[in-house]
Amino acid sequence: MTLEAFTKALEEEFEEITPGTISPDSNYREIEGWSSMHALIVIAFVDNHYDIILSAADLKQTSTIKDLYNIVQQRVG
Amino acid sequence: MIDLKGKKIAVTGASSGIGREVAILVSKLGADLILTGRNQEALNETASQIATNCEVILCDLSVEEEIENFAKKIKSIDGLAHCAGIVQPFPIKFIKSKHIDTVLKINLYSGILLCSNLLRNKSFNNGSSLVFISSVSADHPYNGSALYSISKKGLEAFARSFSLEQSIQKMRANVVVPALVNTNIYEKTKAAYDEEFIKKIEAQYPLGIGEPIDVANMIAFLLSNNAQWITGTSIKMDGGLLLNNNT
């Protein structure tokens, strides 16, 4: 999955967000209405697409969608 | 005064958190112990703090065969503190059967299978006391807790069934139902959230969040003969969290 596809697919999981609102460089914690539920969605999204379980510490290291994508790519190897 | 001298207690999930605290406390109260968990090094660390006789048996309770082998090694016990469990929040729309399996195998099936094996092997002495750990989220879910809440509510139902079926042998089964407890799992969870969010959560507890020893104290009481008339109950421990919640 490319970075762009990753961003679009993740955005679709945040159902209340207007499509096209977030980009790879978006700080995902600054998305309007961000809550603990969104963090769970990020973890579940990565688990279901890549079979990788991100930890709380992994999330803490990231700010943007691109950061997330890069961590996933490192794990995929 | 709680006295557990002369009793042998098995503690699952003894490598950390509440399980470790229970092991240390019931040892101080005189019980001999069988400790189990998945992490040998962590179990040894727990065992190093035990003053009474203590046997460490490595077992992955998510694997049925390992449960059977573990149960075979237990010849005679007077109590079981089943503290093994995992917390894996997951939003419902992402749940697949593998996620259900992961959570239920360790949080629910392991307790059921361990008890059924121990009963078949006649390992429980008459008058044995079993204590399971549920969670207030069994009745008061949080985002992502569906599978965890199901597993804990199931455990409560199982404990009541067990207490009914085995009452003829004066065996008892009870459940402690804690809210947030300051374990290493909580420490890891905190790392994902900003400080303000964590402060907001903790502020909901009039008596503060729990410590493992708070839960261990109740478990030790339930394991003891002081609780000989208590069976089939679920005892909530929440530091006052739900006082303003009418559900």
C-alpha cells in the first residue's frame, strides 16, 4: 500500500471526517474531534491491514500519518 | 486476622501486576504456592519474593494442551487465584475471529479449562476457594472494550456456576471486580495518551485509582476461611468510580 493509499484508507475509517481533509503530513492527533477511540482505530486499522500490532509506545513516537506509515513499513520489513 | 497457613494456593498470571501481588501477600499470610505464567524470568522474580514453599510452573494458558499439562502437575490445592488476563482494546467494526480467539482464550477459556481439568484430576481439596478477576468494564464498557467486557462477564457467570456445582464439596468461587489498577499494563496504556487525558480519567476516582495490593487484600480474604460463607459473588472495587453512575 502506498503512503497515499494508506492515508486515504485510514481517513475512510474516521467516518466523521470529510474526505480529503487529511494528508500524509497531517498531525493525526490534531484532527478535529480526535479522541482515544481514534487511537484505537489506528491500531486496529494497522492490525487488520498488516497483521502488525502497534503498541502505545509506538503511537507515542509518531505525529503524522507519514510517521505511522514509516513505522508500519519498518515492521513489514 | 487472615491466616492461610497449611493451604496451598495456585496463582495464575503470577509474573506481574495483581497476580504477583497476590502471590507475595498470600505467602506472607502463610500459604504455600504454585506460580504460573508465560515469562520464566518474571516468574522467578516473583518467586524470589516468596517466603513459603513455592513451585514455579511455566504455562501458556492460551494453549489447551499446556493447561492440561499444568493441571496434571497440580496434585492437591486449597485455592486458586486466577489472575491471568490480557487487555487489548479493539473497536467493534475491526473485530475478526482471531481477535475474539486471542482475548477469550486467555481471559475466559483458560479459567474454564483449568478448573475443569483440576476437577477431573481431583486436585481441589474439599473447601477449596477460587477467586477470579473480572473488571467493572464487564458492566460499564469503554471504547474498544467489547471483547474484554464479554470475557470478564463470562468469567463472572462461570464462577457462579462453579460455586453452585461444587458447593457439595464446600468449594467456593468468587470474583473481584476492580476498576483501574496501577499495573504495568496501565503504565503502558498511559504512554499512548496525553497527560491531560490521563489526569481526567484518574480524577473520576474519588479514592484514586487502585493499587495491586488493594485487589490482593480482597483476594487473600476470599481465599481464607474467614470468607467461608461467601460464594458465587462478584465484589466491586472501584475507589468510588461508579458512585455517580446510576446504571
